[in-house]
Amino acid sequence: TQLISWDREAENRWGRAQKWMYGGLDTNIFLQYMAWITYPIVLITFSAGFTQILAPQAVGSGIPEMKTILRGVVLKEYLTLKTFVAKVIGLTCALGSGMPLGKEGPFVHIASMCAALLSKFLSVFGGIYENESRNIEMLAAACAVGVGCCFAAPIGGVLFSIEVTSTFFAVRNYWRGFFAATFSAFIFRVLAVWNKDEETITALFKTRFRLDFPFDLQELPAFAVIGIASGFGGALFVYFNRKIVQFMRKQKTINRFLMKKRLLFPALVTFLIATLTFPPGFGQFMAGQLTQKETLVTLFDNRTWAKQGLAEEFEFGGVSEAWKHPHANVFVTLVVFILMKFWMSALATTIPVPCGAFMPVFVIGAAFGRLMGESMAAWFPDGIHTDSNIYRIVPGGYAVVGAAALSGAVTHTVSTAVIVFELTGQISHILPVMIAVILANAVAQSLQPSLYDSIIRIKKLPYLPELGWGHQEKYNVRVEDIMVRDVRYITLNCRYRDLQDVLHSTKMKSLALVESAGKRKGWACRWEGGRSSGVVELAFCKVMEWEERQLDQLVNFNNCKIDPAPFQLVERTSLHKTHTIFSLLGVDHAYVTSIGRLIGVVTLKELRKAIEGSVTAKGVKVRPPLASFRDSTTSSSDMEATEIHQLWDRRQRHSIPREFSPSESDDKCQ
């Protein structure tokens, strides 16, 4: 993974190749324009086509899928070698195109695929890797590696991976994640030194803010404003990104046309963005010729760009000249950059190529923080006086705060604060960064889900929403209120004919196996239960007679894979406890029993509907708010007697589960 991460620096070389083509045609602006737009269109189109042909699962970030996999859901073809090749090659082309795309999410997916393939390879030689439970632990460590080798930030990488992929995290995996992420970041930076890109191992975006007086205490309100504004901006980014996808899907005519011409949409989006960023054109108002890395380097600069008041005039030099325009000041350039990059990034991340959204959002946040810092420097050219000493405002510090705040608001994470400390190599602004990130998260989480949760909902991946403060009324709902009562099952004394009818009438991956009608025994895998004797080469009529005789025989379950102790709940289990069990154990369904009798099944589908409030009022029996308090006031003997009578009455009232196929929506959750 570290080698792949270092090789991804080829995007910078590809960016220089585009600038070389663009600069070599300075005598003809039309040829410059054609070179500027052709280069990214070719790369994006190739990335989209190659990924679509080889492995469509490689499209997108990968973090939403990993979040789903780590909670126990199996997604086919997401961790295979074919997907790995498509992800690496597609990501290389997408990043080299210069579009506002990120690489943090794809690297989490790439590292997870490396871990899965390595685990599969090592299982050939035996040892601990034969245990399937180890696979989840390796994937958890791989997610930390993906972030660690992307930004050379091992500590922030581990924390970020835990926040975005896990609801409950096993502490035993903590040191494993740090161990792997530290070595990945170390090798990533060592390779840069060996390649003469760096003189020594330093921070990726090293800053030189003053340490004796990094900021004034009276600047904290400005940092708080950055955090609050970033919270609203992050929520707006997630909302805008989701609305773009939903609009494309709801327009049936456009959707059908783009399904036939799969490469047209990425080509059009790339053409639009490349045209608007063309440096001699509109791009001159938004530093269009800078790459994302160059943009961050200039935004984190500790020198002041503003020229108002008594502030020292800054002579633009190097790549910073891109922010200088003869007819517009730096404030106009920054505002245009923020507004244009905001919708461009939200649109670009919908392209069907391997890409992420963290880095574009990080850059936008840095630009917004820089805008606030330049404004403060213009309003207070000599700094905010508290004593006789003069300490001028450092706009680069505001850029660091804005980058952490906006990226934290979009992803609903606090670990972005640690990531910026490792990226810049300084923690002088630790207090402003933490204040802004916390406020941004508080605002964003109250308005929109995180970007990864939004993608999970868009792709309709199996997920379990959080039972937050807005779901207090759901604590009174019991499993018996939301379970599916008509359960398909087979008995120990069933015949092959009965088994054949059940398998033909349902698509469930597993079937409940009961000892007798309704009494719980275990569950059997579908593909094992459908096997009988081998093929006999006889005449057609004799084959039919032989099959009829075989179908009338009793099923032999000795050679079947049967879980003798499947996870089960009692009918009075609360929704809150059920949600905790599903989240902690990573199960996707649980059988509901009453005195050993099978009465229903609960899957992620039913649990999600109950939490989101989509269960009809007729199908839910909400207990009174003081029911639990009244129950607790009764004597223990009366409560036990009442409980026994209720269980006995319920047993008499429930009939044997009927045998008919559940709905297709239920089948998808099995």
C-alpha cells in the first residue's frame, strides 16, 4: 500500500506534463485551450471506461462499502484482485487529470483489498489466518493504513478510520492499526527522500507559524465563526452532492441515455470543469493553474496577502502569483475560488471513477479559512492589541483551522484536527482547531448525515442508522412489534419434496431448521440444503420415477452445514437493546422465539424501518411512557406469575408459522 501511495505522486508529474503542453503552446490560445481540456478528458474517460469494464465495484470512494463490510455484511467482488487492479489504475488516471477529486477514501479501499488478498494468500499456509474472524481485524487495521499512507498521518489515520468505519471498535485492534499505519507513513516518506523529492522526512505541508505567540485570545470568536460556517457549508455540500445524484436518477430519459452512453457524463463534467479553470479564461480569477497540493502550500503560507491598511505589502512569488490578478484583489479571487470549487467538487465526485471527496473539501475549507484570515489581517493590520507588543494576524493559521473544520463537518469526524497537525507539523493552533472542528460537527450533524452515510443511503447498502436523541419514543417499541411473523422453515423430519418447494418459493440464503412445528433447532445454508443424490444416467421416464422416489425420502441433514445455536431474541426485547446487539455483534438477522417456539425473524430491514419511523402505526404497539415504572413497582412474585401467564397465553394464541414466501424486500436482507 505504501508503494502504491508513493506511486500516486505520479499525479503531480502528470500535472506538470499538462502544464508543459499548455505552456508550449503560448503562441496560440486556442491550441492552449484544446491541450488544457483534452488532457483531463482523455484520462477521466479512460478511467471510467476501464473501471466499468474490469470492475464496476471500484467506482467511488470505498469507505461506505468498507463501513458496511466491517459491520458483517458481505459485498461480492469488493475485495478481489480484479477490483484492486481497476481501483489502482482508475485512481491514477483520475488524480492525474487535475479534477477536484480526492484519494483518501480510495486508499482505504485499496489497503483493505491488500489485507483481504494477503489474508487469503496466508490462509494457504495455515495458522491464524484460517480463522475468518481475523479477516475483520485485518480490515480494521487496513483502513488505518489507507489514511496513514495517504497523508503520512498515522495517528490521525487510525482515529479517522475508526470514526468513519466503526460503531463499536475492539480495543485489541488499536495497537495493530497504529503499528501498520506508522510503518506505512514511514515508508511513504522514506520513498520520497530516496526519490529526491524531499531532503529528509518532514510533514507533507510543513508550516512555519510563529510559536511564541501563534494567535491572540481575542481571535477565538473568529475561529468559532469559521467552525459554525463550516458546519453549514459541510451540510450544504452533502445535501448538494446527494441532490445531484438523485436528480440524475429521477430523470428517466437522461438516466436511460447516460446508461447507454456511460462515458458521456464523465466527459461532459470534465469538459465543463476544465473550461472554467482554463487559466487565460475564467480560471485567472480562481488560481485555475494550481494543483491541489500547490493550492494548499500557498494557502498555508504564513505571510499576509492583503494590502489594505498598514499591513506589510506582500510581493507574490512562485506559485503564489496565481492568486494575484491585475484587476481584482485577493478577496475576490478567494471568494470566486470557494464558490466555484464548492459546486465543482460536489459535481466531480459523482463521476463514475475511483475517487474521494476529502481532499477537495479540505482545500475548500483552507481557502475559506484563508479568506477569514486575510479579512482579519485587513481589519486589524497591526494585530489585536492587548499590551505593548504587536503580533500581526497569521492568515495561514486560519487556513489550517478552516481545512480541519470543513472536512470534519462533511465527514462528521473530529480526527481531522489531528490530521492537520500531522500534515503541517505544528500544533500551535491546537485550541482554535479543536473549537472550530467541534462546532462544525455540532452544526453539521444536526442538519445532514455524513457524506459516507449519505452515499450508503444513495447506494441502498445494508446499514443500521444510529438511535439518536430524536428517537426516544422508539425505546418503547418491542421486537414483537416489528418482526416478520411469517417465517419460512424446514423440520428435521421433512422430505426432499418439502425442501424443494421451500427452496423454489424463496431466495433466502439460509432457512430456519425446527425440531418440530415451530420449535427452534438451528439454521441451514441454502446451497447445502438443496443437494441430494448425484446424477443418474437413465432413460427420461426412469429418471422421473427415480426422482419421485428420492423426493419422498426423508432429508439427511448429517452432511449439511447447520448452526446449532443461531442468534435469537425473545419477543419482549426492546428496540434499543436490539439495535445495540445488531451493532455490536454485526448480525444481519435474528430469530424471535417464545419459550423455544419460533414466532418470527428480525432483519436489518425491519430494524431500520422502526428506527426511521416508517413502520405503520397499526403495526406498532407503543407501550405507555410509565409502563416500565409501573412494572417495577409490582412485587417480584406477582411479576413472575404475570409473566408466566402472559407467556402461556401467547403460546396458546400463536398458531404454527405458515409456509409462504416472504416479500422480496425481506429476502434482500437475509
